[in-house]
Amino acid sequence: MNHWSDKLTLIVITLWVGALWTVGYLVAPALFHQLPNRQLAGTIAGRLFEIVAYVGFASAFYLLLHRLARFGTAALKQGFFWAVFVMLLLTLAGHFGIQPLMAALKAQAMPADVMNSVFASRFKTWHGVSSVAYLIESLLGLVLVLKARQ
């Protein structure tokens, strides 16, 4: 763990998992609690989740390549590798699958708030799917933190 790329791995894990936990479990709930306009809170939270997704893409790319370079095909037998891979898949699904569906529902509801429209139940369902995926990704982030030095 003395090589600079191993140290960068720790920084990347800290950035990605820290961003996941901070935005998902501290900032977004605070926005909905403090801002009187839920639409505005949702817009700001959505932008922050988008930034976290891009951090996730870059982090996963580095972590997967680093692990393969360091361990070769033996990396494919490591929980760390697969935790990163599943986190990447969840990030891709959320950013390019679930979020566009939710944005489309919001756009169809305009000018009304989606929660006060005929699309509310579908939006709640997709929001629930997104929340579960985010929770799984966050828990896998814990795996990364615990296995980072292995």
C-alpha cells in the first residue's frame, strides 16, 4: 500500500462513498426539510445526485482499472472488484434509466408539481426504486471502505 496509485485509491473511495453518503443522507433530506418549496428542493437534490453520479463513473473507472492492473485476473475473484462493479451498474441505471423516467414524469405534470398530478403514483414508485438502488450502492460503499486496504 505504499505505491501512489494505492494511496489514490483511498482518496477515490473517500470521495465517492463520502459524496454518496453526504448528499443522499444529509444534504438531500436537509433540503426537503429546510426549503419551503419541495419542487426547488427536488431540483437542487437532483443536480447534486447528478454530480455524485459523475463522481461515481470516474471513481469506478479508476478503481476497476487499478484493481485489474494490480491483481490481474485475480481481481475478478475479489469482493472489492465486484462491489465497485455493482455500484457502477447501479449508478448507470439510476442516472441513465431511472432519473430520465422521473424527469419525464415531472415534465408531463408541468406546470403542476408532479406530486399533485396524475403521475404522482408512478413518480413515487420510481422514486422508491431509485431510493432502494441508492441504499444498496451506499451499503456497497461500506464494503469498499472496509476492503480498501486488502
